[in-house]
Amino acid sequence: MDAVGMTTPRRVRDEEQKERPDFTYGWPMAIGSVEVPLLEMVQMYGVIANHGVFEPLTYFCGLADQHGAITTPFFDIPPSQVIEEQAADGVDSILRDPESKPEGFWRKILTIPGVDVAAKTGTSNLCLERDVYGRCVRYGVNNVWTMGYGPKLVVGVWVGNADASAMDDLADGLTVAAPIWHKFLERAESAYQGGEVCTEDLTKLEKNIE
């Protein structure tokens, strides 16, 4: 996972194993039980969009921290083939295929007319109540996502509470995060001209999106 820009799972695992040497994510990792920051998730989707080639995300000419220092929080390593091209393109084909999405709102919100896009939603559960044996008997939702890309841009949307508390019971990636993703990418794809986005360019991009 490190190779595609998702470094947090390994770091967290190594920290957990200092206290619990037998700790492992186990099989649930295959269906998304491991927490991954939004930035790393966007980087991974960028690899899929780029035929399996890792290429560091383009930054907004540096980001200022609370002290005013300019930081560049993205990877500073050269591009490399980290996923077999055929495998990456296979996943890409599934994510792009409108026929793989149910008709109606689902298909409408994850496709953009005239723009070839790929998209995937996600919803994380939170245990709200356990029985006397420690088994979860009531679940809630605390993270909803939509990840995807068009010909020019990779866009990730996360919605949740900063304290990881539960959201509304009806919240999910499709109904909460996907509309934000759709609206932004629809307008940004036509406004973005490529290259690094510096402050003055970002202002123009924001105006075009509004």
C-alpha cells in the first residue's frame, strides 16, 4: 500500500504492534476496515487513473500552516509503475462504467454528461450500542465518501463530524458526499487548464466554479 501513496495503514499497524505484537488488520481490511486519510485516498485513485503509475499529486504551490510557513505535504518522489497496468485499467473500467451503477439517482449523481468520469462511494459504520457480551447491537454512520476522477482532475470528498461522532442515520456516501463531488468536478473539469495551481489561478478556478 505504501507504493500507491497509502502510508498510514502500515504506520498505524507498526504502532499498534509495539503494544500488541499479534495485532493484525485481518481479512476485514479487504472491505475497507482500515482508516485512510483523504489525501492518501485521493493519491491512490490518482494511481488507478494513471494506468497504475504513481505520480505525486500536484499541490497549490504550497500550503501555509498556522504559523504562516509554506508546506508541501505531498510525496517528493519520481513517478513509477506501482500497479500492473492491466490491473489498474481493469478497476478503472469498472469505476467508469455507467451500466455498473443502478439507474435513477445513483447513476445520475455518479456520472457527468459529456465527461468520462470514474466514481466510487463509501460509508463507514460506528457502533453505538453493545450488549453485555460486547457485541454491537446498534450501528450508526460516522464517515461518508465519494472518490473519483475525470480526464483532468482527481477529486475526493469526505463528510463527517470532526469528533467522529455519528451522523444522521440516513447519511451515506451516495446521498451526502456524491452530490458535492458531482457539482465540483462537473465545473472544475471545464475550468481547470492544467499545470500547478498557484494562488491567482486558484482564485480564477473558484470563480468559475461558483
